[in-house]
Amino acid sequence: MSKRKKLLLPRKLAIVLIALIIMYVGSYATLSVSGGWVISESGELRMPVLAVADVFEWQPRYGDCQLFRWTGGNYGLRGDRLGYFYSPLILLDQRYVHRTIRFIRLDRSVIEPLPAPPYAAFHPLR
């Protein structure tokens, strides 16, 4: 194999990899822009065993993923297949862009006034 052919293979692989990453991030950006807020359970507030809805959380239009506290106290992901596929981007989005809004404190008191997002920003499919 010539030296030129040896150099072309890693370059082609890098171009394909970069194109796949751009498509992955771009497709998630489209889903996120068309998504919205949902009322959800964080798993941190329970009565007595079942999780109580205590947060407003951003979800993309299709796919669902969130960091959830299970009954044993361990944190893990909860979602559907598409949500697991996009989980790194969904969790980054929820952490830095569309920050999760708590409306019930851990001492079970409701935050007043209710920090709800505008009604027009709620998830279009839920």
C-alpha cells in the first residue's frame, strides 16, 4: 500500500465521523427546539414510596430521558429508546440550556409563586 493511500483512510474516517456527529447534534437540536416543558418526578420527593411530581423538566419533541433517583437512593436514567440514544445531549440540555425547575421543595413545601414556564412553552405532545 502506498503512503498516499495510508493517509487517505484516516482522513476519510475522520470526515465520516465528523459528519455523523454533526447529524447527531443537528437532529437533536431540531427535536429540542420543537420540544417543551413537562411536569415530572425527580425521585427525590416520595410519599411514602412513590415518587411525586415535583419538577418542570424540558424534553425534546420525541424521546424522553431524565436523571431519576430510584427508591434505593441511586441515580440512573429513565426514558425511552430514543431518549437513551440522545441521553448525553438531553442531559446537557436540561443542565445548561433548559434548566430543570423545582416547584416543590424537599421539605414538601410548595414554592410560591409557582415558577411555572409559560403555557405556550409546554410540550406540544403531552
